Amino acid sequence: MNDLEKSFRKATDILARPSPALDDRLLADAVSAFNDRSGLFRGLCKQFGSPLYVIEEDVLVERAHRFIKSFRANSIDINAFYAVKCNNHPTIVRILVKAGMGLDVSSGDELRLALNCNAKRIIFSGPGKTIDELELAIAHRDRVTVLVDSFSELDRLASAASASGVTIRCGVRVCVDDRGLWRKFGIPLANLERFLVSASSLSSVRLSGIQFHTSWNMNPSNQTAFIARLGSVLKDIDTSLRSSIEFIDIGGGYWPEQGEWLQPSATPEGTIRTAIEGHGAPSLKHYAIPSVTIEQFAKEISLVFEKHILPHNKCAVYAEPGRWICHPCAHYLLTVIDRKADDIVITDGGTNAVGWERFESDYFPVINLSQPSLSEKLCYIFGSLCTPHDVWGYSYFGNDIAPGDVLLVPFQGAYTYSLRQRFIKPIPASVLLRTDGSHEVVSTD
């Protein structure tokens, strides 16, 4: 069988196994919950204008507490560090610090933000840290642990700390996949013992932990598999080196329990059909890749950690949740400016507010708060940017749609605000809904 025949057979298999449909009840419940608060959101638009980010403090606090509680319920000594890159709005960062989370930063800019938000526990991860960034971490070594990404970065950190006459606490990132793009991050697991030996010879660094990260985790299988691999390596490392490990950082990548909601074209079978047939007509069919609850993540991770790590190292567990924390905490409000046809409207908000062509692949309901209904209707919902890729969705929930209607796109807390860009239109304002029911503008642009 040649390569073309293999590809054809694989494509045939994909087309024969359609992706799971999004649960209609889950979708209806989500839409109904926002329709019930229609007056609140429309009032915000009336007071502050649109487009508008809306951040919900109580949702953020609940997510932070639930994440920590889920692991501690399984006897895991968890230290949770919010991944700032997921949403770097200073208000969100401050709320999560106040809720008891540390911060995971990946640049000097994010480190300065974390320091300004009075974070007491900061881990500094990411490849390619500059000398200036390392020196900033060293200057705040009472709050910062550097996760070293390579042998040469270890040398740069040690040299900078030595020049300042101090010792800094650090950890090392190990790569979860020695092939392809993920080789960018960390050192190969096979080189861990050699790295520990190198670090032990440097008086200006105190290597105290190991970090790894698997991404887009719909369930904990990738995390638990790597914990088992790590345990098998640790047990063969000299005890004098192993005893220095005070924490294992299991990274982030926990997907919200709603699962990943997709447009038809973003499914495997939809990708094949688009390649063959081009973009088809919009559809009211929505798909979801299922995920599990954070409680299930915590239960399975704790069992594997207890089996494979704790017999060799009595250490704490660090975690770096981002998307799971922020996904449901923020929403986007916009107003219909023009109805150009029965199936085309233009809104005042452009997708520069979320930074990328998200809604061509990801599905989120567009909810017409001005004419609420649980009935979904086909319609191109465009923004006002001068590009055809400025699309919010291909349908809306409502009785009808008209100029002046206020639309809500929910669950826009993760990997949107951080990716915003000043492209054609301004960055929208942000409003915080406080736990006590009050609200205030918290814009940063």
C-alpha cells in the first residue's frame, strides 16, 4: 500500500467516525443562564457603551478555590500558580492572588506585573530568558523561583546570581516529547540526572524542583503517563541528588469540563471536507470534544503521584492552571450596527479584541440579549474590521436580530484578552462585576 492509499484509507476512517455532537441541553442551559441576566448586561452596555469586556469576580474566586480544594481533597499538597499568559488583565491577576494563588510568568513583562500585583509566590518559566529577565528574578529571589529551560540557561542564571553575590532557588523543566515542536521546551528526561549533577556544582543556584507540561488535556492520561515516566527515572537517580527535589510541577493544560466546542469545519471530518469541497454553508450543527471535571483530574493525578513519585521523593506538587481558571470568567458584549441582509449583520466589536480568528474554528453561542430566545437561527455575525475573517459566529440565539440589539459572546476569559491587538479598531473597555453586585470600569488600554 503506497502513501496515497494509506492517506485515503485514513481519511475514509475519519469520515466514517463523526465527532461527538455538542449536548443540546448543555448549550440551552448556558444560553438560558445569560438570558436570565439580560437586563444586567444590557444595562452595562447602556452605561459604558460597547464593545465591552465583562469580568466576573465571583466566577474567578470560585474557580481558584475549587481547583485548590479538588487536589487537597485527595491529600495532595498543592501549590497552584495561575498562568498569567492565559489572561494578563491586572484585575484578574490581582483577584487570583487575593484568592490564594501564586503566579506563573513567562517573561520579564509578566514578572513585573506579578510583582506589581503583590504576588508572594512566583514561578518564572519559559525558554529563552534574557539576562535582564534573569537579573530581575534574582533581584526578587525572595518571591521568585526560576524554572530553568536548558543547560546554558542554568549557566547564565548561576553567573548572574554569582555576580550579585546571592543564591537563587530554581527548578528544571523536562521535555514531554523529544520530537517536533515540543523540543523547544526543557531538557530531555534522559538528561535529568546530568542536569542535577551540573546544578549541584554551582553554589549560586539551589535546584529544588522539576517541572513538565502537557497541553490541551481533556483528561489526565497524558499527565499521569508522564508522572509514571518521571518516577521511573527518579528512582534510579543517586539519593543525594534526588533528595534536593522539594517540588514536582505538573504544569497546566487542564481543559474546562464543558469540553472544547467546535464549528463543523474544525472537526477532523470537517477539515477533510473543507479541503475537498471548500467552505460550505453555515450550519446549526455544533460539536464538542469531551473533557472531565477537575475533581477527576485531581483524583487520577494524585493516585499516580502517590504510586510513582512519593516512594522516591516526599515533595510538594505545583500546578499552573490558566484556561481552566479563566475560561468562564469573562464575556464580550457588542451591539448590532447594520443588518445588510436577512442572514448578515455587522456589529461594533471587532475580533481584534480577542486577537485571532477564533470563531472560524471554535464555537461559542452568540446570544441576542435584546430579543432573548432559546431558538438558534443562522446568520453571519460579523465585526466591523475591514477583513472577512472578522466573524463572531454563524448563528445567534434570539427571536430576531436588528440594529441596536445587544449581543453577548460568553466564556471569553482564556487566550483572548492576552492576545488582543490594536488592529484597525481600539481595544474595548473592561468592566468588573464585583462579588457584592457592584461594578466598575477596570480598563488598562
